[in-house]
Amino acid sequence: MLNLNQQLRMETNRTIWHRGAHPSRVLQGRRPCAPTFAAGIAFVLLLFCALPASATTWTVTSQPTRLVNGAPVLFQVKPTTKLESLTGTWLGHKLTFSFDPSSKTWFALAGVSFETAPGSYTLELSGGRTASNSPLTFSRKFAVAAAIYPKIKVQLAVEKKFTEPSPEQLEQIEEAKKVKQEYLGRVTAEREWRGNFAAPVDAATSDVFGSQRIFNGVAQREHQGLDYRVPTGTPVTALNDGTVLLARFLYYEGNCVVIDHGQGLLTLFFHLSEFKVKEGDVVKRGQEIGLSGGTGRVTGPHLHVAVRWQGTYLDPARLFQLRLP
Ligand SMILES: [Zn+2]
């Protein structure tokens, strides 16, 4: 695949050849003749044909334009030629783009994991054309900056069964772990989400994504979701269209609903007091999926919402800010 510099170099090369700037020097000592010149042209043509099909400049943008660790991102691609399909790779993840006919733009929702170090990362694209044509490729680098997440340590007190579980409780934890491993790794091919993601409750948040927490003096990993301070029994709604992947009790998560929005994008709701959906149900954005509560590892009733994309947790608040097709 050619990068832009190589393309420019080739353009330059071609210009020089066509200009025929120094034919006398090139052909010094030889009598310029038609067959040599024709062979030269043929060679250049062959060179162009033999090279893998590389796209001329495509317009590739990200929303938001400034990428940070922990953030979801919408990639939008406007190719110069008609494509049948578009796939990509980004930070080791596979992307499947959808076509928006109204803007003639391909789009895919992706993310930057919390652990991603600041730096420059390449989005590799491959556009499928009709069976007889080789795919068109294009790449663009995106800078990832470090997000500022709260450093304030939260001193929380939870029941001992969560910090010092008994052998029996460890068994339940192990069981829940197996369920999560089995379900949360699933990637369904079809995209089910459409348009913006909406908040699950109309309430203030009590803890943000990425904050460091301490339970009974033991430092835990960064907060992987968003907490809403809502009393038990508050209706909780789906953030977008999808299919209910999980609706069951898990040791730490309590009554937990997981919605699969397709292409590896899941939304998770913890500590519910009641389920309003069952596994396999198809849900729409804004549909009630359960009632908030204080089940599982909590210090008090609240709703924990998480966004998981292909195995990595992303900031739900940043997802709500995206304007999506
Ligand atoms: Zn939480």
C-alpha cells in the first residue's frame, strides 16, 4: 500500500517523465528512437498497473476531533470511489463500517482504551469493490492525548463479603466470572444501534468514569462506568437499540442487564432492584429495562452504567456527547 508521500513521489516522478526534461541526457550516446520511448511508456504503465490499488486521498475524520484514552470515537470516511464495503483496523481492533447514503459517508464507532498511552496511532482502511477488483487501501494517523480523570480517591466502605469473601462466596464470584467471560466477549456482526446514545435516567451523576476508588482501604482499579445517584425503584432505560444479552444476578454487579448493540458494543447496567426485560429481548432506545437498586457490591442504592467496546471499557459520558448517524 502506498502512503501519501509515496503517492506524491510517484506523481513527481510521473511529471518529470512526462515533461521529458532531460531526454538527451538520459539517452546520451544513443540515437533516440521510437521503440525505446514506447518501451519506456509501457514500463511506466506496467509499473502503475502492477502496484496494489491505492486510494487517492480519502477524507477520514474522527468525532471528537481530539482523541483521548477512555473515549469512544466515531470514524467517518468519504472515499473518492464507490465501495461495496469498508473495513478497518484500529489499535488492534477490527472495524466494520456502515454506509450513510444521506451524506455518502462510511462510519464506524470505535474507542481508545483507558490503558492506551498518548501517541500517534494509525487507522488502516480497506475498501471492497466488485469481486474482480482488488480492495482499495488507505490509512490515516490520529493523535491520542491523555485524558484528565479525577485523581480524588474515594474512601468507601462496603460489606466484608466483597473485600474478604468466604470460600463459598469465592465460588459464586468464580461462577459470575465465567458468565462474564462467556458473554461479554461476544461480538455480533450486525450493528443494532442507530443515532445518539441517551442517558438511562434523568439524574445527576455521583461518580465519573476513570476515577480511582478505595474499598476498605484497598485500592481498586479505575471506575469503569458512570454512577447515577438515584433511589431504589427509579426506571432505567436503554441507551440505544439492541438485544438483551444478559439479565441475571452476578456477585459484584447484583441484578445486571447487558445490552448488545452489535459489532462488539455493549452497555451494562448494575445493581438493579428489578428486571423489566429478559435475555433475548429486542429493545429500543428509551425503553425501560429495569428499576435501579442497591444489589451487589454497593455502598448504597445507585445505578452503575458501563459502555464496553470489544473488551475495553469506555466513558459513557463521552458517548452521550457524540452526534451519531
Ligand atoms: Zn459505578
